[in-house]
Amino acid sequence: MLATASIPSASAQPTYRPDVDGLRAIAVLSVVAFHAFPTLLTGGFIGVDVFFVISGYLISLNIMGNLESGSFRFIEFYSRRIRRIFPALILVLLVCLLVGWQVLIADEYAQLGLHVAAGAGFLSNLVLWAESGYFDTASDAKPLLHLWSLGIEEQFYIVWPLLMWSAHKANIRLERMASLVLLVSFAWNIGTVGAQPVSAFYMPYCRVWELVIGALLAIAVMNGSVNRLYASGRYKNPLAVLGLLLLASAVYSLNKVSLFPGWWALLPTTGAALLISTGGSWVNNNILSHRVLVWFGLISYPLYLWHWPLLSFGRIVQNGELAASERLGLMALAVMLAFLTYRYYEKYLRHQGSKVAATLFIGMCAIGYLGWNIHVREGLDFRYEEIMKKPPEMGRDFIKWENKNMYPIGVCDPDFVYPGARICLQSKAAEKPDTVVFGDSHAFNAYWGIAKSLGSEKHIVKLIGRGGCTFFLYHNDGDCDQTFERQVQWMTKDETVKNVFVVHRNIIQNNTSAEDIADYQQRIDSLFERLVSHKKRVVYLYSVPEDRINPQLCGGNLPFGRKVDPSGCNFPLSREVEIQRTNRVIVFSLLKKYPTIEVFDPSEVLCKGGLCKTISNGKSIWMDDNHISESASYLQGEAIARAINLQ
């Protein structure tokens, strides 16, 4: 019989199953092992997908039981969720803010504040998705990166009960509603993962099908389909073994470069669903119900919350990877903190009443506000003014452009496009430009020096382009292609434009696929041909060397014993030349085809004598790990003016 709005009799609270806690243990230990030793369990990240299936199953079973008994109340449902999820999360968020106060410099602490606010609002997945791109911080330096999965779960918890309740009231078959959601979400996942893998990973509409697998299993349990399947006793043990093998194959065969979730996510989700459905099998009774696994399952939630901040802060303090012994020690500390959190804090509050839930809700709002306040106040840089004293010029290099009145938002056509802002930059706004700086966010940073050195009565310099994407690679994001095409058409058709500086970040690595290299070469060839054929004078800037470190770590004493490798602050130019080798070979070959195109190499200015110094003459050469600073932009602009004689 199919599950309908009339749900067969069931208790409002599902019977406790130790094997499900054992499955939780496998999930959390896989994630912890992957984060601590990524080469040991290359696919350990699939533990999160197992959690999704378990959550969808248990929540749906609980809701259906309460709907059948007539006792379902939204306020009670969310009160239980708050008492279950908020206590440990509030504690971890608060500890991260306290540790960050002692350890992090201003921009790092500002980002942590944003992540705390996002974590408190269960929006971490959306914030992390929005951060992906040129200005993204390495994942190891984000202590709350792991909260993306909690965001997806909570977003599911907000919508799913309403859908189930509405279907129940409208006499809509629950399995039909759930199947439709699953199919749409899975199709969205498959359609997105190849073209926009970051969206497929973080967006709830590409992930909800994993939780709905658990929900459909709960429906099958409630309507007796699972019992009928295993009534003969022939299938339960083989399917339990298959479920375990599917999880093992995912853990050991997948890795960071796997197109995930995509089709691959069927391995852990199907495996988890099979193991949940085979309660009472030999695998469930003798492996998943083992007391050690059950114990880890009981502390799985706080263990998941604690383990990543410990690893992340450890790597931040060390400014690099931790020794194996250090990672083991931190994971042992995570287990201890998880047990104490569960036993003496979380377990107590979980069984309190609605007043405690209200207090927890207010507490979470307060933590979120505190994080947001830290973010908007730019990380409270007054904390280390005495320790990390910087010359005024160097301090200015780290100030955001918008806080220096160098980020003019307005309406002009064409303009420079940043996500969420359109920038109008021109050395003399009232006149038509004869010189254009064109490219990505690196062009924005280069513009200031070029405009200062070349922008005069004789030359009007304008910035156009788009931050976050580069003209020379194929973009599935139509906005990038449309923006660049419109701007190139304007440059070629406007007879006033005589000079074009092409500036972009190096996006071709030496291991880039042959297909992408061919596409890159074709696109840059096409741009050169269009500009040269319209008699534009083209100056191509090789990509700047990248320091690949937060330059503020090189400008003074660091808090809390943080370390920085001197070779990170002063690195050989040969390192960057090798990284850019493929790009330079491609450009060099095209210059033979277009001999009128001139080239400027920023490394001649930024890395004199073959050594790239992050701090030079009391000024920072970089403003972050890849963009040059205001000071460096002026130095570069002066060198360009000496090397390129614009008529």
C-alpha cells in the first residue's frame, strides 16, 4: 500500500535504534579523518551525505508519526530542533569568536564574524557560495567552513515540515510529493554540477534530494513496504552488506577532484538508505550496533562542530600544514570536547521545555549580531595596534578601495562590473577616453597607476571589464561573456579609443587541460585580432607574480605566537615564472602573429633582482594574496609610462 495522507499507526517518537547511531559514527569519523588526513580517506567527505539521509529519515518519521496521532505542532517541532541543534552550535561559535580575538588579524577576524553570523542564521552554504572566486580565502583558513552542511539541513527543516503538513491536509500522497521533490532536485544537481560545481555543492536545491531519500525511506517504513520487502528474510543481510560496500567504495574511490555531488553522490546516499532499511541484519546488529560506534554516534554532532575549527585555527597559527602528531592531538581534543559538550551541556538542555528553546533562540540571535558587528567593523583592528605597528603608507595599502573613496559606484556605459556593484572609473569624467584598461579585478588594481602616470591633459584613461571572471576562458556564466563582448564591441567601434591595456590574472596552469588551453589561445587570439584590425594600440601586461600569502602577516609582529615562513614574504621570481610558464608561452607565440602589440612585464618592477618582496621600502606590494596594492600600482604605472610612449 502506498503512503497517503492517512498514515498507518505509528508512535509520535521513533523507536531508538543504536545501529543508526553507529551509522552516524561512520559518517562523522569519515569526515574527521578526511579533514585531518585527506590522503588517507580521499572520499571521507561523503560522511556529510550520509548525515543528510539520516536526517531526512528521522525527521520525516517523526513528523509522520505526529501527523497520524494528530499531535503535530509547528511550534513544538521547531522547539525540539532548537533544543537539539542550538546548544552545541552556540558554544562552538562563541569559542571561535574568543579564539579569533586572540589569534586573527583584522581581515581574518572580519571574515570570521561574517561566518559566525551566517552560521547563527544557518546561511553558511549561501555565504560560502557567494565568497567563491578571486577574493576567496583558502578553505583551511575558514574555521567555520564546515557549517555549510548545517545550513542545508536547517533550510530543509524550515520547508519540509510545511510541505508534509500541507500534503497531509490536502490528502496528497506523501510519496508522490517527495518523489517529485527528489527528481527535480536530483535533475538540478546533475544539470549544474558540470557547469557550476560550486553551486551544485552549496545550493540547497541541488542537495535536498539527499535528505528526501531518507524521507522516502521513512514513508516506506510507515506504510509497511520495507517490512514486506524483508518479510522472507532473504534480502536483508545481502542488502546490508551492499550498503556497507557502497559506503566503502565512496570513501576510497572518490576524491577532491571528483565531480561531486552529481551521480557520484548516489554511492553514499544509496548505501546509507540501505543500511537504515536493514535494521536487524547481521551488519546492523554486529557492526553498526557495536558500543564503540554507538558512543561515537551519540557525540557525532558536537564532534562534527568541534573538529574543523581546531584544525583550522591550528593551521592558521602554524601558517601551514600541521604535523601528523599535532593533527592527532587536535582530533583527540575534539573527541574530548565533543563528549563533554554532549554529556554535561547538550544532553541536559535537549530535554528542557519551550522556555529554554526561547532562551536559546535569543542567544543565537545575539551571537549572530555579535559576529555581524565584528564583520561590519572590519575585524576590530584596534586589538593589535601596538603589536602590529605599520607605517601609514603600508596601512593604507590594506584599506579597502571603497573606504579610500576609490570605488565610485555609478551609472556609465561601458563600466567595470563587480558582483553587486557597477564601477565608473575615468581619469576625467567629462571627456571621452582615448586609453582603456580592460580586464578582470587585476585590471582594477592596475588602473590607478596607469591613470595617475598617463592620465593627463593629453590622455583620458577609462577602466572597463568585470571582476571575478576572465575574458579568455569559456564561461558558462552568460553574464561574463555578455559583459566582455559588449565592452569589446565598444572599444573596436569607438574611434576615440586609441590605446588598450589588457590586464588579467593568470588563469592557465601548467596542468590545465588541452581543451581549456586551446580555448584560451583562441579567445586571446580573437581579442588581439579584433583590436589590431581596428587600429588600436594594444599593450598586454603579463600577470603579476602572486605572493600567495596574506601580506599583513609580513608587516610586523604577529599575535598569539603565529608563525610565518620568511620565504612566503620574500619569494623567488622563478617560482612565479614557472607557474605562469604555459600562459607566457601562449602569449609569446601570438606576439609573432601580432608584432605591433607591446608587452609589459610587472615582475621587472615588483621583483627586482629576481626576488619578490612583500614589503618594500615600508610599503606593501600586495593588498591580498594575489592583487597588487595601491602603492605597487603607482610604481607599476610609473614604469609603464617610462616603457610605453603613448603619443
